[in-house]
Amino acid sequence: MEPFKKLTSVVTPLNRPNIDTDAIIPTEFLKRIERTGFGQFLFYEWRFDEQEKQKPDFVLNKPVYEGSNILLTGSNFGCGSSREHAPWALSDYGFKVIIASAFADIFFNNCFKNGILPIKLPEDIVQQLFQKINEHESFQITVDLEKQTISDSQGFQVIFDVDPYRKECLLKGLDDIGITLEKEEKIKQYEGSYIVI
């Protein structure tokens, strides 16, 4: 995982509540054994028609949002099944931050384990951000994990909460394996002192 500290990006708006993991990454694309390559299938049924051509009216297909690293979405994002492929697809596509008023619990936890920062904000603040995008579709924000702030160039700023342990892991770019490897020397010392009878 790459360390996450500060990010400025155009915000991609997907103003729909209750987006489930099957919409994020449909079941038919879960056969891959790698953790990469799922980004091409993100929101597949919304992005492509029956001839596998991009639907020009879907937000991810609009040129202004190409390369965007921040997704702003509706409440209860990531509901449905617990598949970890959902954050894999979002991360592989390029999203590093997801902002919503509420997330499904398992999806929320899986985001942190895969280098994505999920940010919960009050619904009125989320709607305020959607309004800013309506007024200017290439609207950018800066997410500062160290300061726990979201801001724009017009003076908007809001503070968000994040668990201190998860924050530290993202700042250092550590997943579960990386956390274990931080104690590699102690593990080696223990294994060296272990006597097999």
C-alpha cells in the first residue's frame, strides 16, 4: 500500500443511495485470482451498454472526471455482500477517497485495508458538496489526512473523523501484512529462541 497523506482532485459525483457491492463490481467479474485488474469492471452495468460501449451520460464516462481520485456518493454506500473485490475495483480504477454520509460496515472496514480513505460526513455537508459540483463540474477539493480536513479554493473547510489506528496505517501505507512485518525482528528473535523437542 502507498502512504496516504494529502490529495487534491476533481470530485466525481455519484448521487445515488444504497449502492451495493454488486453494482460496484458485478458477480461475473469475480473470477480473477489477482487483486488487480478489477477497475475496468467498476460500475460495469452502469458504464457500458449491451454492446460493451460506454454510455456517454454516465458520470465516470465524462472526460472531466477522467483521472479523478475522489468519489462523492449517496448514503449506505457499499451495502449488500461483503466481497472485498468492491474496494479492489475502486482502488484499481484510481479512487483513493470515498465520501458519503454512511457506509456499510464491512465495506467501510475493507476500504482501510486496501488503501482507500472512506470519509463519513453529515448529509447536509454531502449535499452541499453535490451542489458545488452542480455549479462547477470540475470542482476540486483537498483531503488532508494528517489534519483531517476537506477544503476547496473558495474557503470551504470541514473536519472529518477517522479512527487513530486506521489513520496511522494509511499515513504509513501499512496493510495487515505490513503491520505484522513491522515486528519482523521480534518474530525472528522468538523463532530463534524456540526449541523444538
